[in-house]
Amino acid sequence: MRVLGLETSCDETGIALYDSKQGLLAHRVYSQIALHAEYGGVVPELASRDHVRKALPLIREVLHEAGLTLAELDGVAYTSGPGLVGALLVGACLGRSLAWALDLPAIGVHHMEGHLLAPMLEDNPPAFPFIALLVSGGHTQLVQVDGIGRYTLLGESLDDAAGEAFDKAAKMMGLPYPGGPALSALATLGDEKRFKFPRPMTDRPGLDFSFSGLKTRVRTTILECAVDGVLAEQDKADISACFQAAVVDTLAIKCKRAMQQTGINRLIIAGGVGANKRLREKLRTTAEALGGAVFYPRPELCTDNGAMIAYAGTQRLLAGEHSDLAVSVVPRWPM
Ligand code: KG4
Ligand code: ZN
């Protein structure tokens, strides 16, 4: 089965072609980062309009790269939530309409299911069951994955998502948007032992997270260090290093706890924060210490992309599911 995947839930237009026998045939991601940078965050209306502009040309590009025509597709998958409602509607309307015009089945996919299953696109995919750490700008969740569609939420953030905390901490230090990559780059120049940042909620049982306190800690540390309201570059680097180490340690402690509680020692990392090198290294040693292994999608499949939606949609279409003609999206949609 050959499926076209469309991801338009936030600020990336992701388009991909997935074949259930041959794997990923082609994919393209157009990031709107430059469009939103001057506002310091995603402007929903601008995001929708840009998806409208980019989606069809990108579909033509992936078809061209795969040497296929629309007539050779067997299904269409699109992200139907969670996300920005206007942005979701662009992909959903386009995907559903294309499928109708081509007389193909269509399926709306949960964005986080896409992230969860992204490691399945790689050459050595993990066997079920595995533990998934989903860390993006909107989510921080630990999920037990027993198979396609068989997900148990083990824990999640009670306030800010890890990526959101990275972005907000970066913004407080005046780093460019999006803050996560900028902060982690700066952290490589800093001393992660200079300030004592907490590892929130690690001293009590359970698998939930809280990152808003760390953000407050960044704010108070900035106030302590700033001279006449100006923060020296080394202070920024040190705060970045201490903040990153605190987030990474906290995530690693909870991943270890989840693996120990479930007896499952395969760990997969998904979502944009999964691109963080320090986190990758720490989780690798954590999983290996438990005799297990950690699986990552390649960085471009960690952040939002159409390939993960095409993959998840293919599995659902193969299982006989499909969405009806009335296009619906679910901006807030628990997994
Ligand atoms: O999954 P994603 O592309 O979008 C959604 O939120 O769904 O994740 C984006 C998030 C942003 O918060 C971004 O700052 C963060 O991932 N991120 C990083 C890194 N690269 C992206 N955070 C920390 N370190 C990174 N290297
Ligand atoms: Zn995402």
C-alpha cells in the first residue's frame, strides 16, 4: 500500500510517500521558522496561510522524487490533531479532498501517534513492546507501546512540556526562536555545575513531570547574574548548561524508572527535543545500564514531518480504518 502523508499541525509543512513494502519513498519538510521568528512564537493565522501555499508544490515534489503520479497512490493520511485548528484544517481538507477525488481511502492520524511510531521508519526498528519518551514543544509523555494502537500513558508533564520549557528559558535569555536548538548550542560552552538547578519531581514516586519550576529558576538566576539588566555571554552559557542538564537528568531518571517498573528495556525517543545531543547520550547510557537499548529516529524524523503520519496512517488503513467525508479535526486530543 502506497500512502501520501500530510502533516500541518503547527509550523512545519511535512509531506511524504510511504510504501508498506518498500518503506519511505520520499519526504519533504518545509519549516516556517523564519516566518514566525520576528514574533517569537508561532502565529496561527500565518501558519495556516503558509501551509496553503506550500502543501501542493511539496506534494508534487515528493511524487516527482518517487517517480510516481497521483494515480499510483492507494491512500491518504493527514494529521487530524492535536494542533492549531486552522493549520490542521489545511492538511485535513486537502488530504480528504484529494482522497475523494482519487477515490481512495483517507485517514486522520493523531500527531503523537506519528511521533511514537517514527522509529519504525528506520532500518532497525524496535520490537514491541517498548517505552516511548515523547518530548516536543507541546508534550512530555512516557508511553508504553504494546503494538500499533495499543498505547498506555505512564506519565506526563503536569505543566510545561520539556520543549516549551527550553523555548521559554531561551526567550528569557534573549536567544533566537526557536529556543531549544539555540539554548542547547550555547550550553556546550557553559559550566553545568555553576548553579544548582532542581530535578523536579524525581524525589517522589511516579512518572509525571513538572518543568515550570525550572523555568522560574532560570528567571531568578538571570536576575542574580545580570548587571544593569544585561546578562554576560558566559552567564547565558552557564545558565543554558545548568538548565539543559536539569531537564536531561529529570527525563533520564523517569525513563529509568519507567523501564524498571514495566520490565521493558527498549526505549524510543520521539519529538523535537529528541534532537538534543546531551539527552541522546544520557538516555543511551541509561538504557544500556539496564541491559537495554535506545532507538531514535534520524533527527529530521524527530521533529514534525509527514513521514511519521504516512507510516501511522498506512498501519491504520491496512487495519481497515478510514475517516468519512465530513472533515473533522481535534485541536485538543488526548492520546
Ligand atoms: O516535535 P516538534 O518539532 O514540534 C512539536 O512541538 O510538536 O518539537 C519542537 C520542540 C521545540 O520546543 C524546540 O525548541 C525543541 O523541540 N527542540 C529542542 C532541540 N531541537 C528542537 N530542544 C532542545 N534541544 C534541541 N536540540
Ligand atoms: Zn510534533
